[in-house]
Amino acid sequence: MIHKRSFRDARGKYHYEDEVEERGGAWVLKGTDERVDASLEKMSKSKYNVVNPDDMCAQHGADAMRLYELFMGPIEDGTEWDTTGVAGTRCFLDRAWRLLNAPTDRPGENRELERALHAAIKKVTQSITDLRFNTAIAEMMIFVNEATKAPAIPRDWLETFVKILSPFAPHLAEEMWQRLGHTQTIAYAPWPAYDEAKLAPATMVLVVQVNGKVRGQIEVAPDASDATILTAARADRNVQSFLGGKQIKREIYVKGRLVNLVA
């Protein structure tokens, strides 16, 4: 159920949003001092608080409006309409379109971008099944943010992203698919599968403590050995300043979280 602010005067008559203005912390009819009551109510023509979808499509595009409605939240929860949100989803789609400027046929070497892609495939696949479309869109936004920072995107990675975008923004995805050199509609393209092994981050950050107090942090590979991690912790410049040449009596590594050096 979608709600939007409505405006009603003392006589019980509703007014359109463009007939009122906020003045001194209160809502009044434009050109008068007559106050109106502003409240959040279910969208209804009788309450003059509906939004014309044709206007939204004309201004921002059908895909942007569709995406915003899916992004508003779980479909069973009530939520408030915010027209600026449609502009926000349009901005996301514009950024996705600009990724067409960076495809390359070279093999992908950007691990963070690859991880973001597989995370998006997994989340979108699960979220469609669970009808949690807002979380799917959020994960695709993360991928686009990561891809925007990359100097180039492997063509097959971009094609995979367009596939998972297509149920949410079918018009844009179809156009991107054609721009990537395909002659058949994207509707016939197989749904991509994610690789669990690709979801591991390129590095992990560990806190380093000296005698139980945080004195630094290190970045290591997720599959680094305990010996490698302890060596990196001892070698950290900030940690060394707190060790001050003291003898390390005990080294404690809590897997995936922290290293504590007891001196």
C-alpha cells in the first residue's frame, strides 16, 4: 500500500499539492493564510494525493518508475511515495548505461569487481524468489558503483550484469544488450549462475592488539596462513612502536577477527 501526503482544509475539502505551501512550519493555501491539515494517507483520487504514472514516465522513463516502485520496500509493507526517488533510480540507470563506454574483450583481473558481480547475481536470484526486489536493486547498485570506478569492464561481465538487470529495467536492458552486439532479444538469454568461490573478498582487515589494546590493523589475503598473519601483525609500524623492543610472550590469533600480541 502506497501512501502520500494529503492536504485538507477546515471544511474537509482536499487540495492538490500544488495548491498549498509550507509557511512558518505550517501548511497553508497559496495566496492566503488559511491553514490546511497535512497527513499521510493512502493514495486516492478523492484525496487529491495521487501521482500520475504517465507524468512520471514522461519525465523519468518507464524503467525508472518501475525500478522505484520495486525499490520502495517489501511489497507487503506500506510505504510513502517520494517523487525524488524516481529521479534517483533514473540516475542509477544512467550510470548503468554509461558502463557501455568501458567494455573490453580482455580477461577480467579486477577481483573486487568480479566479487561484486557474483554477489549481485546471488542476491538478485534469491531476492526474486523471495519477492524482496528492493534488496536485489540495492546489490545491483553496489555493482554499478564498483564498475564505475573501474577503468574497463570485461564484456562478458557487463553482459551478465545486463541479464540480471533486465527483469527490473527491461527497456534499458534490451537496448544495452543490442549495443553489446546481440541480435536476439535478451529474453532468450540464459539466467547467469554465481560462483561461491568468487564471493570471497580480495583481502580481509584484522585488528592488531598489544596486551589487549587495539594498536593497529593489517590487510591480508583471506587464505593467508596463521604464520603469515602473525608476521604481518608484528611487522606493522604502529604495533612495533607499542612493542618498544619488548619480548613477545604470546601470540593469539582469533580467526578472521584479530591478533593479540602479549608482551
